[in-house]
Amino acid sequence: MNKKIIFAIVVTGLFLLGFMFWPEVKEKVGAGLKPAPTETGADHQKISHYTCPMHPQIHEEKPGNCPICQMKLVPVYQTSPASGTLSLDLPRAESRGKERDGERSVIISPERQQLIGIKTAKAVKKQVFKEILTSGRVAFDPELAIAQKEFVEINNNVPSLREAAISHLKILGMSDEEIRSLGKRNKVGSNLYLPEKGDSVWIYATLYENEMDLVKNGQLALITLPTGSDKTFKGTVRAIDPVVNPMTRSVRARIELPAAGGILKPETFVNVSLQIDLGEALVIPKSSIIDTGVRKVIFVVHEGTHFEKREIEIGPEAQENQVILSGLKEGEIVVTSATFLVDSESQLKASVETEGHRH
């Protein structure tokens, strides 16, 4: 990642944390920082340089004030002369980074967690349902009706053109099962343009690219009117368009409503609800996940205070939950609120340690 981008992320996190914790920082700074350890202690710590808690890019050889915000500089200790490891003596020193399973992690005390507003939840396995809410319209499709009539005539009289007629029907959205049924019925109904009373009615419902793979033929659909009527129609998904509309990036689901002719008029707009059974899956609250644009990460809590940053692979959303495909186990505890503050804490430590190693 570009160094400027990393620096921008760190500075933004520092600003948010500094704004929240300025009273405590001010109180501790006012009380005075602990004196630098001497060479006589067991740790034999040495000061590498002085930096600003709010602006870690500042490096000074002597104590003083930050040239940007005028806060007192704090020492960064070289805890091991042989290894060159650095330790920042921040007023929030209970937060320190360490490596776990290849990811950056941070330790935050219970007091700090309460102040930040951290909440957690357990990853659980349960039966998961996803509801797709979309819009639709009552079909007025003379083109498909004409194509069906052509197929019936070709099927009876010109067998050599049968495959071409079938391809035409598929492009217009009919399934193999519907085409076989049409061939056996050998008759085209009027319900695609002017359905008679008691006829079936077709609903064309919009499905977007991230939803189309979840909906299958035979799926139950609930249809309601946007006019405030409490009447609900039950339909069945019979086919899904094989080609994505390049303008809307969507396909149509063709839903059959039995005996709705004479009640729903062609081109009437409707609301469509599809309940998708995803089976048993591992889920966590959607608020747990940080989307970096490149990957999805969460913070897993160990022993109450150890926050491990971990990459995960996600599946579909299910109401307020998110299906997890990999990267997390059942029973593990994840952060569900203040995740960005925990992430800023982790990035702050990573930035300080990186700068320290350069010196």
C-alpha cells in the first residue's frame, strides 16, 4: 500500500482517538510523564527518540513540545538493544501490539473498552434465511406470446426449425420445463397480454447480480400491492432470464400467480418478497466487519482483552447477520461496535513500531 495512504489512515485514526481521550491524555500529561529508565535496571531500556502521541511522524532527540499541536513529546524506548525493538510510552500504555496468527493484534484494558463503547458477540451456527425484497410488474408481453405461437406452429409443422424456436423462447426468459409444457399443451394462452378472469398472471420481478444465483425455479414468492392493500398473492418462480440486462445489471424472475386474472391488470406495479433458505451457516452481526475495499476483516477477542485482527471470507447477508465462509470458528467472540476505534488502535501501534525499526 502507498506510504501516503498508510500515513493518512494513521493520522485520521489518531485524530479520532485523540478527540475522544484528550481529557485523560491532558490529565496524565499534566501529572507528568515517568522518567526515562536508566542503565541500572534489569531491562536496560534506552530512549530511541521522542514523539507526539497525536503525530507519530515527529521524531526528536530531546524532550519538548510537538511543533504541530504543542503536546508534550513522549519517549519511545528501545527495549532490547540487540533486537532494536521499540516501545512507545503513551499515556494509553495499556494498549500494546503483538503478532498472533500473522495478523496485528492489540491489548485493551476493560476500563478502556468501556470508555470506547466496545461490544462483542459470539459466532454461532443456525438456520439462516435471506429475504429478497424487490419490485415487479404484471406482465404485458406480446412478444413472448407471439414467440410461443411460432413455436407451437413450428413444432407441429417444421421440425427442422424447432431448435431455433426453442432458443428464441429461452432468450425471452422461458425455462426448459415451461417449453416442454408448451409443447405438450400445444396452445398459447392470453395471460401474457390480456389475461381473462381466473387465468394465471405473470409477474416480472427484478433480480440484481448479487441475488440471481440465490433464486431457483420453484421458489415461493409473496406479491403485494404498493397501494396499501393488505391482500397477498402467492406465486411460484418459473424461470429466470438467462441474459443480464447491460443497462441495469439485472435479470427478470418470471413468477406465476394462479387465478389472478381479472384482479391484477397488465403493467401494474407490485412488491415482491422472496424468502431464501440458506441452510445452517456460521453467522456474526454485519457491524463486526470492516470492509477495506480489498478484503474483509474482523477483530476476534481472546481472554477478554486481546483483540486479534483477522481476515475472513463472507457469504450472503441474512437480515442483520452476515454468513461467514472461512476465517472464523463457531464460538469465537468478535467485536460488534467501535470496530474502527479498535482498528485505529492497532494501526497506531503498527505505525509506531514501523517507524521505530527504521531508527
